[in-house]
Amino acid sequence: MTGAQDGTDAGGLETASPERVRELSDNLDAARARLAQACTAAGRAVDDVDLLVVTKFFPAADVRALIGLGVRAFGESREPEAGRKAAELRAGTEEPLAFHMIGQIQRKKAKTVGRWADRVHSLDSDRLADALDAAVAVALDDGDRHDPLEVLLQLNLDSDPDRGGVVVDDLEALADHVDALDHLRLRGLMVIAPQSETPALWMERAASIRTGFLARRPDAVEFSAGMSGDLDEAVRHGSTCVRVGTAIMGARPIRSP
Ligand SMILES: *Cc1c(COP(=O)(O)O)cnc(C)c1O
């Protein structure tokens, strides 16, 4: 059973069962090995690509088990689940943890995301950028955070509005808009390969858009691309961060968008 809990620790926090910890450990090892192999196959250094473990839908006990296994960066995609887990987990450890928002953000949720997120992968509009900038300003004032918010611009490759993302024609204007904001730091691009066609086709397209983008913004080097199903292809096309959920956590209890 995924997410099985085995009681509580000394601090009264729920802990994952030994079987679950072993499962997570094995899956994590396999994902790391697969990523290393993809890097080698692509002629890249193994530490070129970060592994972001996507923990959405899974309990804090699982995340605590992952912290025990050495993971420090987590991807979340839903509020208020994400904010609650980030606060609880940070309170329970001295380790510096990074929480990345990778899912679509409703503007009214920007206020809380601005409090807990170290990085947003899914920035796709001027309005959302403004809302996040304002939220981060408040969080900095309140002492809830100490650093600006790192952002990636999510590319929309097939113009399907449901998936979110900015279409290529609007990419530069959005980047300019973000540059003018005080509390956001533009770090790069993010892409989710659409289901139609092959991942290779979409990753190639994204990589070519990124080449143009990098020519004008050489510092925005991050490229969040690749998930459980297509990380090898993404690494071949320059990914600097793969977002892996299912391959490490198991199947999510509910189908996520
Ligand atoms: C859920 C999610 C992932 C993880 O997908 P898996 O196929 O489970 O690895 C990656 N990126 C985004 C944006 C997600 O929402």
C-alpha cells in the first residue's frame, strides 16, 4: 500500500512503515541510476541534472522518509496541501529543504505560494507574475521568507490552454515583465511534453526555443523538463531538472491534472 503509515515518532509525527521506507529507497536508487545513465548516454556530467522528487498527493510521512534518504528538494502542485506540508516538514528538521511549485497556480492562491515556495516552475502570465511578486513582498516583510522567488517560465508547446504555459510568441514579453519585478528572479524555462506525438518531438522543439531564449538571457540556464515517462529524452535535450513522481512514489491515489 502506498503512503502506509506506521504510527508516530518521538515528536508525535506520523512515520512511514519500514516497508514503505524500503520501497521509497529502492525506487529512489533506481531513479538516480536511470538519471545517471541518461546523462552518460547524452554525454553529460551526472551532476548536470537535478532530480526533483514530486510528492504531491503523498503524505508528509513519505516526505520525511525521503528526507531520511537524503532528498532535500520536493515538487508540489496543489494548494493548500503544498503549503501545509512545507510548513510541517520545515518545522520538523534542521535540514534546509527546498519546495518547488510545479503546478498551475490560480491567482488567488499566489499569496500562499509566495510564502512557502523557493521556486515556481509554472509561471505563465503577467498577472500571475504580479500576484506572486506582491505575495513575496508581503512574505519578506512578515519574515516568512528571506529570499526572492526563483521562477521558470512554463512553455506551452501545443497551444492547449488547459495545460497552462505561455505560447512562444509571448515568451519574451513575459520574460521582460518578470525582469521588471523586484521579488522574482528569472532562472529559466519549464516544459511538460503534450501527450500527442512523441516526447522526442516536443523536447526537441522545446530545446530549440530554449536556444533562442538563452541567446538573449544567458543567465536563465535552468530547464525543467522530463518526468517519469520521458526523463531520458529530456536529458538528451538539455534538461537541468527532471521532475519525477510516479517512478519514485508509486501511482498517485487520484489522477492529477
Ligand atoms: C505530477 C507532475 C510531475 C510528475 O509526473 P510523473 O509522471 O508522476 O513523474 C511532473 N511535472 C508536473 C508539472 C507534475 O504536475
